[in-house]
Amino acid sequence: MTTASTAHDTAAALPGAAALLAAYRPGPSSAFFAGPSRTLLAEGVRATVADPARAADALRAARADGLAHPVVVGAIPFSPGAPSRLFVPEQVDWAPPLREDPLLQLPGARTAPATWRQRPVPAPEVYRDAVAEAVRRLTGDPELTKVVLARTLELTTPGGADLPSMLHRLARRDPDGYTFAVPAGGDATLIGASPELLVSRRGTAVSANPLAGSAARSTDLAEDVRRAAALLESPKDLHEHAVVVEAVRAALAPLCADLTVPEQPTLVRTAAMWHLSTTVTGTLADPATSALDLALALHPTPAVCGTPTDRARHLIGELEPFDRGLYTGVVGWGDLAGDGEWVVTLRCAEADGDLLRLFAGAGIVAASDPAAELAETGAKFRTFLHAVGLEESK
């Protein structure tokens, strides 16, 4: 493997993305992140960064200590004030995107099937009741326009999940998305395959890709196309999407010299879901503003919290019977030059010992139907149920 390098190394000098994927081993000092532009494997801990606002200080200190091209990698939680799981690695290896590596098309290694015990938290009927209560609050409070409610699915098996195999399956299932595995504190690992770029920066070029408004895919081609077309015409989903795009525009506009926001969304797909998508692009007003600075200015968007943020977060605390932790936070990397990629921590799970805790959420507006929102979260669980050899969720 190579020594630590910048994100701007030429593809010819880099190892294959599949090789980095194969080299990943879970632990508190290793991280894997793959996106549409590049792949990285980080190993060793030069410094930990509990406060993301101090990441630049940690990078400068690592450079002064002799690390040629330091980066910060890891995850930021949903709740403000909770400690981040960021670190400056001793070594970073870079590769082109996974989708460009032909080795990713080869069959993955077979693993012995595990017997999983499933426990939904909260129970499905409790989640439906929470959605109904959120709709009641939204209907009676014109200032509260959206809240995102999540639920979890706890999977347990003796010996826990085979994380390298799971990461391989996630990468192969959605190679155009963002696949990651990073330390989550103690011996826990956050692993996932998010479809949503929060923000990236390369030089002064800025890009964000908010997603909001979703529909489950179908294995029947005609039905799959019908669902995609219906999503593009759904007033409820178009409104939900517009709220998120406006929040992204409002957060980025003060930091950019120019900003382009398309008037209408398009569709993006994963193996399990259709999503309404808008790609926002711009140019930084101040080149000193880093990708992480931009991510902190955006987080949390209404796509994962609601609007207004404080009111929605308060209602989430009332109605969700668990701590989200790193779920719906931010995961990615940034370098000393300020470049980086940070994605919304979705389609993820936290692995700790025998437990694999899956997360899924849905955006609730006044027009939401509790049964439909329950079904949407069930569809979003499928990414991970496939990765562990299970296809149906409760």
C-alpha cells in the first residue's frame, strides 16, 4: 500500500478500489469510505477529534508533527454537543471510485449464513401511533412544517455481524452511492451505504445533493416505472423535497459567491428506493471555508430532522424511544486544503458485539399517512437486510 496522500493523486498512481475494500478490517483505528469520485482506506490514529470545529487545528498539528498530507475521517452525531467520532489517521490510501473497478463485478466471498433474531424498536404499531401524533401536531401548528421520525430494527446473532462481508455486499449493491465503515466508539462500528451527499468541496467548487421524497422500488419493471413517475408528481413528496432544497440554499448562499439551484427535482435510485433529488452547485466566496465548515453549516437538514430545526428536534425527542447516536449525522473525510466529501448518515447500522442495530426514518408532513410512512421505513431497511442475508423487515 501507499503512504498517506492527497485526494488529488492521479488514478494511475493509486491501488484499485476493490483492493482497499478487501483490505478493510473493522476496529477503532480503521475506516473505509467510497463515493462516486474516490475511495479511501484509513488506518492508525494520529489524533482523535471530539469537536469537529477543532478538526482544522488537529490537521495543522499533524502536519507540523511530520504527517505529509493529513486528513480527518469519521462521523459526526445527530445531536448537537454529542462527541464526534473523527480522527486523523496515520496512513490513508486512495483509489478511484468502486464503480470503475472491474474486480467489484466478481462474485463476493461466500460466508456461512447467520441466524438473526429481530426486534423492532419501537414496535410497528407504536411507530404508526407516533406518526399519527406528529401529523396531529403538524396540522395544529402552522409553524411546524415537517418532522422526521425514525425507528430501529435490532438484529442479534452469536458472534455478531461479519462486517467485511457486509461492507462488500453494500458496495456491490449500490456502487454509485457512498459506502462507509468507521469507528463508532469503543468496539462499535458504524457501517452503511448512504445515497445522499450533504456537501463536497474541491478547490472553490461546492456541490450538495439533497434527497427528500421517496418510494420503494419494485421488482416488476412496469410497476417500478409507475412508482417513479408517481413520485415525480406527488404533491406531498414535492413539498417535502422543496423544504429541504430551500434549507440547503439558505445555508450555502451566504458562503458562496454564486449558487445554482435547479427549479425541479430529478430522480435517483438505489437498489431499494427511488428518491427525489436536486444537485446544488456553487463557488465559494472565501477559499478558507472548508468542506467540513460547509457540512456543519448544513447539518441537520430538514431531510433528517424537520423544520424549523429546534421544534422538530424537540418533537423527535418526545416521539422516538431511542438515541439516534451517529444515525442522521454526517460521515466522510476532509483534508488540510479544505477539500472533502461529507454525506448524510443514512441506510446505516451500528455493530457492537452480537448486536446489529439498523436505522430508518421517514419525513412526516401534515399530509402523511402513518401506514405509508411505516412501509417506507420498512423498504429502507432492505438495504441492510439484503446485506445480512435477510430480505423482509417487520
